Amino acid sequence: QVQLVESGGGTVQTGGSLTLSCAASGYTYSMAWFRQAPGKEREGVAAINRAMRTAYADSVKGRFTISADNARNTLYLQMNSLKAEDTAMYYCAADTDRGVGVMPSLRMFEYNIWGQGTQVTVSS
């Protein structure tokens, strides 16, 4: 079974930047980043498929960029202009079932592999 390992979280000031990485141990189709703040439901942030099609939550459009290195099975999330409301545990997710060609999705049920998460804290 494919395993995912996230890295790159930390504490940054408002307006700062962070880059998250997620290394997959094997082949995946679509991959995505989700986040969960204390007391809130997990939400989709950004997703990408093997064809490099992307999808973003409205709250991060223009600030976050998702990318992938298919040769290295690695996913990235470049986060700029960070806000306090971006504070959350960020999770990497991968789909190894649905196949090539599906559109990237921000729906949790379409991903069957999850990482352990990396904490992002934005302080004012």
C-alpha cells in the first residue's frame, strides 16, 4: 500500500510563505491537500491529477499553488500571503483507485490514502 509522508509545516507570521511537501512511496493518480482547523471539519485546499490539471478552494485561490513531480511521486503546496485563518493541520491525500484522467477533486471520499499531517500555524 502506498504511504504518504508530509513535511514543511511550521510557524510563520501573517503574510509569510511556507512550502509543504508530500512524498508518496508509490504510484498515485490524483493527489490533494486538505486541512483541518481545531473544531472545524476537514476541507479540501487544492488538488492535482497526473495531467497536471488543478483545482483550488476559493479561500486559497491566488495565494496557494499546488504542483507535483510525477517522476519523484512528490506533491507540493506553495503557500503565500498566509493568514491567521490558514492555521490548521494540513494533510496530503492520494487516489490509487479511480485511475488516470479523472478531474482533480476536493472531496475527501475520492481519496483512499492519507498522510499523518503537518501543522501550519500563522501568527500575527
